Amino acid sequence: MSDTTIVAVVILGGVFLVMSMAIFKAGVEGAVKVWSVMGALTGVAFGSITSFYFTNESNQQEIRQAKLEKNTMVLALADVANKADEANKFFTSFAAELKNEKKSISAPEKSISAPGRDKIISSISENERTQLIARIEHASKQLNEISKLQAQVVQSEAGAATQK
């Protein structure tokens, strides 16, 4: 049983006990006098219990909704981190190719075919190539930060779980 139910049963039992004692000791007229006082107190008590119960249920619903939203956000962050990792691999590989290293671009279907890629790379001036490499490396660092953010969220979730 919930705490609210236990409190309500105890109050009902108390009211029943007081009214029973009033009837046995003072008769019906005495019980009516006792009830005139007890009725107001009982109304306040049950009003408080009802108010607490529905407020508590409302709070629990809000907590469940917040947890659901948090889980949705964590899953979305994991998806973003995976996409950031894929993009980072592509950028790193492309930057290496621009630096004339012997690494090939390992991107999904969207990669430029080798002859077209070579033509584009050869048409870029050395200054443009340097700027492009710097921008790619900057984007790669930002993508790494996105990936680290997801790992930090997972670690904080694990820490919060162990504290409970």
C-alpha cells in the first residue's frame, strides 16, 4: 500500500474509533455533538489527503515525462556522435589526401570518384589547399568535441546511477 493509503486508513480508523466511543459513552446525542467537531476536522483531513494524493500523482507523471525526454535526448546525442565520427573519418582521410599522403578517402557512396577527385585536387592552388586543410582540421576538431560530449553524458549517467 502507498503511504497516502495508509494515512487515509489510519484517519478513518481514528474517526470510527472516536465515534464508536462517543456513542457507547454519551449515546447518540453525545455522538452528534462529537461529530459536529469531528466532521470539520475529518473534512480538512480528507481534503488534505486527497490534495496530497493528486499532487503526488501529478509530480510522478512529470518525473516520468522528464525521464522519457532525457532518454530521447541521450539517444539523439548518440546518433549525432556516430554521424560526427563518420564525418570526421571522411575529413581526416580527405585532409590526408590533400597533404599528398597515400591514404584514400573512405567515405560512403557520396565520395567523389577517383578520376574526378584527382582533377579537383590538382586544380586547387597551394594556398587554397593549405586553407582547405586548415578548415578541414578545424571541422575535424569540432566533430571530435561532439563525440566527446556523448561520452561525457554516458559517464555522467553511469555516475548518477551508481549514486542512487
